[in-house]
Amino acid sequence: MLDILKPVELADLGVAVLRGDGDRPPALVVTCESVGQLDLGWIEDSDAPVAWRATAYAALERMLGRVLPVFGYQDLFEEIARWYWEGETDDAAARQVLVDYHGAEEDDLDGQSLPSTMNARRPAWMIAANAVPPARLPIGLRRTLVALRRTFEAVEQIPPGCDAWHVDHEILFDHLPDLEEALHLPPVTLVPFDQFACELDDIGRHGMEVGFSDVAGLYPLPDADRIDDWFASLRLGATFLCAVQELIRFDPSSS
């Protein structure tokens, strides 16, 4: 199993075996030991056109969570809204929360973080509206995205009950009840630290204290015959993650 995961350098993945107990069968668990922002390579720091970078980033936001425990900008925004503004997501309501619940003075609100100011910090390549159709991409990038989509579709076609990358949280908490108290956000993110350091630090501190939702897959194993299905699906997920790596490493502006 380690040979299957060895080519995956995007995140530090591991496998653990959970013992069965009574009516509960043993299970195989894929975990993610990485914490923090994923390296986005050229998508984040190259001189490639914004449209190319936005298209690649949108693909990662759409697909990566199928296999890897990862959160995107909208997840962060909603979590921060709960922390800072009692769940409010428009400026007027958030301002009122800061006054009513956090003791802020009306005259000082201009210096406070608000939903609109947080959204404004997103670089252009994070905004899905800046993505373009495949026909407007260079051929090399287009082929890389096609390969990514094909590996993703192979994972999507894994039959229910045969999926190493699926998590049933009821079964997970039955095996590992302490995880119910963990932060519901995953340990890794697609949100760039440079623009959202304060928010990610707040989330990270809390996660370090109570734990993250770091399980990528939980596979009950009621009998030994099902191990072959687990290996097959584990390989499909690893192949998809390798295609993700290829996209991140492929800089179309220098090819």
C-alpha cells in the first residue's frame, strides 16, 4: 500500500488499521498528516495569464476534495463568518454584530475586517469567473487538465462500498469518538496564506488544540475478500493525486 501512495508528494498520506470490536468490523483508514496551505506552484506565483491560473485553480477547487481532506475559500469564509460576525455574511449585519456582541465602537468599524474586505483580498486567479473554456487555453495546459479530469472521473466511478476515499462519519466516530470534538475543517487548504494569514492562523490555532478532520477515507473490512477492492480504489485515488501534482508543476508560461 505504501508503494501506491509513494508517488504522492502533494500531501503526507498514511494508512492505519482500526481493530474491530463486537459487531463493528475492522477498517482501513487513509489519513492526511499535512497541515497548512498546499503548494500551488505556478498557479499562485507565475506570470502566466490570470485566466489560465484561474482555470487551473477552479479545477482544483472542484475536484481535489473528492480524495484529499482540503478546504477552499468558501469554507474559510463561512467559518470566519461564524467566528467574527456570528454567521453574518453582509457588511451591514456584520457591523451590527461587532457593535452588539463584540463591543466595537461605531467610529472604529472602518478598521475592522468585514465580509467585503475579506472577499476583496482574493487574488484574481482565485475567482472562478476569471476561468476560461478549454479552447482558450494553450494546448499543453489543456492536455494536463484533460488528464486530471479523466483520473477524477475514474475515482467518481468507484462503486459505493468499494471506495478507499469515502468517509462515513457515523462509522468513523464509532471507531474514533474523540474526532467528534475535532474542528470540522480539514488540515490542508487551497487558500493562499499570503492573502489570508490572519484567518488561517486563527483556524490553525484552533485546529491544533482540538484536532482537524484529517481522515481521507474509511473502509470497513468485514471480510478479507474486500481488500482487493480497497487496493484498486486506493490506486485510482493516488493516480488522481499524481495528476494534480502534474498540473501544479506544469507552468504553461514556460513551456
